[in-house]
Amino acid sequence: MSEEQTKDQAKMKRRVGRPSARPKRPKKNGEVQGASAAAKRPLLKKREKKSSAAPGAAAEREGAAGGIRQVLVRFLRVPVLVCVAIVVALVLLYGPARNLYCAWRENGELKAQDAQALSEKGQIQGDIRDLTSKDGIKDQAREMGYVDEGETRIIVEGDDDKDEDPGADAPAETDDPAYLQMLDLIFGYEGEGQ
């Protein structure tokens, strides 16, 4: 007899001599009531042998691929979640960022228009000062064809358009830097000059 069987028999003898305090459990799946652990052990060993049998190279490859997959999932989970969070944040912040950018660009255009208006105002005020002086009134009257006492009127005919700038009446195009043109495209900004 093997060593295990002798130990099991010794345990059985000890149990037989004293009454069991535990109630007997009901039968399960054809199990015999009161069957010894030694009788059950060979059945368990057969089951273990069946489950531990080498399933083949395919199972080993599947296990190795599963291990690699687990490692990749484990190490890539955080970066993927961070990327997803960044994309969601960008999508949620696009509307407010667009409004802020458009307001900033409009503010810049309004400041430029204000500076131009102040410049024109200064020129007009200078013209008013010149025209309200005695010499300014005389010059304006001469341009209209009036002459002073003792003066003779002379009319000079010629091409007066040579002095004028042909692009003076055209609206000034703004030469925005490349980064502003790119941001205008990204945020869909259409200013007055565009």
C-alpha cells in the first residue's frame, strides 16, 4: 500500500470510533453517502490530469498572445485615456475659444479704425484752422476763381490727374501675418476686410 492510503485508513479508523458532530450532507451527482476521501481522491486526480494535459502549441501561442495583449492594454490604457480626454476637452472648448478669438480680432480692427479716425480728425482740424485764417480764406477764394483788387485772373489748362494717387480711393488691404490668417481659417473668422 502506498503512504497516502495508509494515512487515509488511519484517519478513517479514528473517525469510526467517535460520533460525528456534523450532520451528513445530502448526495451530490451520484456521490455515495459516507464515501471516504480516499475513494474520492482518484476521481479528482483524473479530472486534474485531464485539465492539466498539454493542449498543444496553439494554446501556448494563444496564452503568449494573451499575455502580450494584457501588457499592451495595461501600458496603453493611460495614454489612450489621456488622448481621449484631450480630444473631448478640445471639442468642448472650441466654441468658447472661437468666440474669444473673434472678439479679439474685432477689437483689433476697431482699434485700428479708431486710430485712423483720430488721424483723420487731426487732419480735418488742421484744415479748419488753415481755412479760418485770413490767408486760408484768400487761398480758398482763389481756388474758386475769385481775385483780389488789382489782381488779374489767369487760367492754366493742363492735366491735373498726374498728382493724384490712383490707389487712394481703394480700400486698404490688411496684410495679416501668416499665423493670424491660419487662425482665421481655423476659427472661421471673417473680418470687414475679408
